[in-house]
Amino acid sequence: MHQSESIAGLAASLSLFQASCGAATKNATNPHLKNKYADLGSVWDAVRGPLGDFNLAVVQLPMPSEPGTLKLRTQLVHSSGEWLASEIVMPLAKADPPAPWHTPADAPLRRSGSGSRRHRCGSPSA
């Protein structure tokens, strides 16, 4: 994990955000396990308003990486300029260099990166 020199303002806003954020609606069913889960759209619907209410934003960008992999950087930023960031690397099915725009391979990265950066809003079973 990476962070700005200070995260005091970000931490204060993040604690208020977490207290106000409701659980995402479980609107999809896993076809194999038959359990319900909140898809990415539902998670974003649950956090979009509270993020803005507390001057927070999530930024996700593909980063340079080794051939055959895709690296995604997820950054939580605050209006003060403070930030937290993490990166995740995922192997690609083919060794082609990833395109500089959104690719199907980064969809799971976006789900895992943005979910972890929001510190799992809602109840633990959400």
C-alpha cells in the first residue's frame, strides 16, 4: 500500500463515510453456488453518494506492467489532496500487451480493487 505523507483529513472523512454507508443490494445470483451477491453496479450505487458527501473519490488506472500481466492501481483520494493507493497484478490469458483502455481482463481487478479501497461498506455479509 502507498499513501500521502499525511492521511489525517482522509481518515476523518473515511470514518464518517463508513458510518453513513449502507449495505449494497444483493441483486445477482452465482450460477454455480446459487448464493446471492451484490454486483459491481450495486456496490457503486451504495457508495457513490456517500463518497461525494465526504469529499472522497476512487480513481482506478491501468499501470505499466510485465508482459502477460495487467496492473491496476486503485487510489482513494480526499479533497485535501491526501490519498491511499494499492496495486494488484493479474496474469492475462495471452501475452499481448494490454490496451491503454478498459479491457475485459481488468473487470475483476476493478471489482477487487475498488471493494478493498472502500473498506467493504455495509455489513460483513453484504
